[in-house]
Amino acid sequence: MLDQIKDELKKLQAKSAALGTVLNIEDQKKQLASIEEQAADPNLWSDNERAKKILQDKKIKEKIIASFEELKNGVEEIATMVEMAQESDLTDLHKELLELDTKADKLELSALMSGEYAKSNAILSINSGAGGTDAQDWAQILMRMYTRWAESHEFGIDMPEISYGEEAGIKGVTLIITGPYAYGYLKNESGIHRLVRISPFSSEGKRHTSFVAVEVIPEIADEVKIEINPSDLKVDTYRASGPGGQNVNKVSSAIRITHIPTGIVTQSQSDRSQHNNRDTAMRLLKAKLNEMMQEQQKDKIDELRGEKKKIEWGHQIRSYVFQPYTLVKDHRTGAEVGDVQRVIDGDIDPFIEASLRTGKK
């Protein structure tokens, strides 16, 4: 067993050294020192948005550096202990080595996240498609899945808008997942998610297939300027509604904003303040307009606005099967998990990691 541990340790040492190079830890430390100077400025909070960005950058740098130092020190400690190990110590040493290797894999994912908006918050939209009430129930299950995933990774969650189904489930929902690298983790979740199960809404006991569309875009920082002509906006107020369509607010505090030139609609009903809901709806609108501009630069505007894939057969990126067997399979990477309940309880990391490592989306 000692030879096996030494071989695994050698691989982990190489991985740790490579991560130090890829992450450019020494440069990260210099950047952190500069950020700390800015954070110590007595006038930091004279500009709230700038202050928030500085503190978020500080948190990101600190986490990366601390994670790498923990890995590096752990590897050095294990190497020393292996040289002096007795046969009775090997089981515990091997366990510690595997734990360090898991930490190295997680740190490696940070290095794999690239792109202008990888560190941004994520705006995640879920919309039911073909499948009627079952699809609306499936949309609510996915909402719970992503919420649990976000909570387990200590991300913040805001829900500015939700539309409930008549019988069960939801027609659609928008979630804002807040925290460093939220978009980097979730960006490849965009696509059609298919569910196969015995329908709880049918007395026939037959298998039913439902489809839900997930869209993930980054929330853009305030320094990214998106020019919006106020005359291009149609702003409507309405009462927020709950399950079954009942009004949950006595006043019309919910806001719906339509950008007339593009037809983009955003809305917010989470706050009792009409002003706060308007601010949130505008944040969503700016993010969607920015996403459209990015797609235009890639000559994909037709795909974005006119040729969106239908939420039905043939377009799914991932299938969740409850009957006749249990399996979740990502059709882009080939990643599979047999415990479907574990996945819908929020453990989607195997699929996120496979997508980041293969670069497939």
C-alpha cells in the first residue's frame, strides 16, 4: 500500500505545482495587497457600487490563495509523514491524501472558469414546456434543485419573479444566484431538461415525459454601461400572485418592464416596494440586453431571438429518468448519475464539473 500512496502523492504534488502556475498565486497575492489598500481607504463607501466590487474581489482572491496554501501545506505535510510512516499509519494517510486530492480538484475548477463574466452573479430562468401540469411540476422540482445546490455552496438566492401553475407547480421563475463564480459554475446549465416518470397527475399510471427550459445569463456589473432610452420602455404595475392565481399583495407593487425594440420582458414581484421591484426589473433587463449584444457580436442574433429551440423532444441537454430505471444523463458530456433523487436534491456538481473539464456546453 505504501507504494500506491507514494505514486498518488507524486501525482498530487505535480497537480499542486501546476495549479500554482496556472493560478499565478504570487501575482494573486500582489493583486490582493493592492485590493486591501483600496479596501482600507476611509472614503471607500462614498461609492457603494465600487466598494461592493472591491470587497467581492478581495473575497475571491482570499479564497483562492487560502485554498491553494491549504493544499500546498497539506501536500508537504503528507510527504513528510509518508517518509516516516509505519504500516499501521497507511490507512489514515491514504484517507488524508484522497481528501487533499478532492480539494485540488475543486481548486482546479476555479482555474477552468474563464470568460469575462465567470465571476459574476447568475440570473437563472426556468420555464415549463411540453407536458402540461407535469411540466409545471417539473419546473418547480428544478427550482428546488438549483436552490438547494446554491444553498449548499453558500450562494445567496433572490427570486424576483415567479408564475404559478393553475393546478400545481410553476409556469416559470427567475432566480438570481449571488456570489463569486455563480455564473462560472452555472452557465452550462442552459438548455432543455427532460423528465421521465410515472405521472402523479394521471390515473392511468403511465410514464410521462416533461420538458423544462433553463436559461442562465450573467448579471452585469454597474460599470458595464447599457444605454436604455426611457421612451423605449413600457412599465406596467400589477399585484403579485401566489398559487392558484390569488393576489398576495393588496397593492400593485409588482413591476413588469417591456423593452419595446427587442420585445424583452422582465418583471419583479418579490418586494413590497414598487421602487425596489422596478430597480430589480431594470437589473434583469440590462443583463438580458447585454446578453443579446454579446450574441449579436457573435452573429447569433437569429438564434437568440427567432430560432430558440423548442422545449420538447430532440433538444434536451440532460435527461432525468425515474422509470423504468433511475438515471440522470447529460447528453453533451456523457456524465451519468444513477441516484436521481440525490441529483434533484441539489447534487449537480458531477454535471457541472464534467462540463467545465470537457468544455462542452
